[in-house]
Amino acid sequence: MHARFYAPQAHATGDVVALPDDEAEHLTRVLRLSRGDQVVVFNGRGQAFEATVQRAGKGTAELLLGPACEAASEPRVAITLVQAVLKGDKMDDVVRDAVMIGVAAIQPVITTRSEVTHVSITRGKRRERWERIAVSSAKQCGRAVVPPILEPEPFDSIVALAEERQLPDPVLMLVEPQADANAVSLGELAGERPRDASLLIGPEGGWTAAEIATGVERWHLVTLGSRTIRGDAMALVSVAALFAKWNEY
């Protein structure tokens, strides 16, 4: 199987495209590929191409795009994951797994009980890191789409985005089984398979009563069994469960 590389400028067969610096570094210094080697290129927006290395050296690489080729199919339901930012490197794992399982976009949210602030995210350039992880995960799992990592927002802004229809509908808020009598098991969700959806997942400490009350008024509250699942695993488990519910598998 040919190595896969992310080239956002890849558009059409016959084009010669330069790889981004980190991708070129991987091609030249890690894999030690050279002129004439065959690879696969994807542009992050759904297109993938067979390609031939034209030039490689000193951290730069240019590729000649060949015929289009197939990539992993995208899910029939485009899920936007609205994930409370987790502490440490746990959010890295969430992004990696969410891209692998097939989400369409990731919207980080800062909730009342989040242990991470917007300032720390900006200073630590964490969004840029999550974007690199998204590219790496797409490469590994065979997708030709790199889901966007949106600007982290406070919970109140997420509410406003949903009310302005800037979040895909239906909006599902994942809560603990005892959180509210209005919550239903994910398997009991009614209705046909949607084209789009948003899934809200809280922080390690859970949603506050006020945040849950906001969800009750506006969204669908869903639960995922009685087991305690790690915060960094919840996105993978719940998105996979939704895809199973909607006959993606």
C-alpha cells in the first residue's frame, strides 16, 4: 500500500503540487522517498489521487498528480462533534478518534466545569495541534476529508449558534441517565436517519444543572447506558453507537 500525504492544493490530474512542510519532511526524512516513487495524495476536501514524486530533498517535495483514486467512504450522516475541551492530552485522543470514526467537524466547547480556558488553548496553540492530529488521523484511516477543527467557544455561544441554525440539527446532548427525566436512551431515539446532526459531550466533571436545563429547553437529551466511560473515550463510543443506530455499518 502506497504512503498517503495531505496536499490541500491538489485539484486535478496532471497538476504538480508541493507538499506542506511537515508532509514533505515526512516524505523525505522519515520515509526517505525519492523521485519516481508512487504515493497517494488527498486534499482534505474529498479528493484523492495517485501521484509520483517529482522532486524530494531538504524538506521539500513536489508530486505529479495521476488519476483520481478512491478513499474511505464518508458517513451518510454528517455529525458535528461538540466536545467539551478535556485537560492534558486527552483532547488529542478525542480528535484522533473522532476523525477516524468519521465525524464531519469538531467544535470544541468550554463549559462551566472545563479545566481548560480559552487563553490556555490560544497560548498553547492547541487548536493548531488538533488540526495536525486531524490530518494525521485522516491519513491513517484512509479518509480524503479532514474535518475542520472550529474555534473553541464558551457554552453560551454554542447555544446561540444552535439557535441561529449554525449547528446541524438535530442537536443531541449526551447526559448521565439520572440527569433528567426527559433523557432517553440513545437506542430509543425516534425518527428517521437525519442527513446531519450535532452531538454535545461534556467535560470530565459533567454538565452543570444549568447547562442541562438549557439542553432540556432546546435539544434532545440522550444517554448511553449506565457504565462510566472515560471522557476521552466517550466521543468514539457515542458516535459509533449513533452510526450503528442510523445503519451506517
